[in-house]
Amino acid sequence: MDYKKSKAPVNTVTRNIMELCDETGNIYESVAIISKRANQISSEIKQDLSKKLAEFASYNDSLEEVFENREQIEISRYYEKLPKPTLLATEEFVEGNIYYRDPSKDASTATPAE
């Protein structure tokens, strides 16, 4: 998913709990799915940000000199303005863009091999 082009809100949105549990039948299962996806999105964003900021890294051992790079500041501000990973994951879940499965349910419905 391209989180940069997401239509997820930047601010917190009040959601109807009953709509969130429609697909799974259990609100706790829905929240667990959303939280796992939010962790994935968070790690993707962190890796992307670290990769971009590494280009501007200064390998100077001097603690007295601190350089402020304008591009680095702009990149950091851009990532601060992105929606939070939980909002992105919730939007994906509501739109039905998250694939999930329950291994315990899959095992119980599986037919034994003959």
C-alpha cells in the first residue's frame, strides 16, 4: 500500500464499533487485525524514513558541531504530517483491503486427506 497517497484522515475519527465487527463477527478480532497491520505500516514508514535520512547522515565525531540540513528537516516534517499507522490500518480494514485468516478456523474446516 502506498501510505503517502492514502485517503485516511489525519485526525482521529469516531467509528461505529458494530461496523468494525461486521466482517469478523468479533470486535476484539477486528482490533487485533487492525493492530497487526498498523505495526506493519509503522515498520514500513520507519524503514523508509531511515533510508531517506541516511543520505544526509554526517559521520563526524565532533559533538560540538551540529549541522542542520534543510532537506532533512523537510523530510522529517513531511513524515510527521502523515496519518498515524493506526488510522491507515483502520481505513484499510474498513475498505476491505486487508487480507487476514484465522488458522484455528482453517484447521477445523479442513477435510482430512484420503
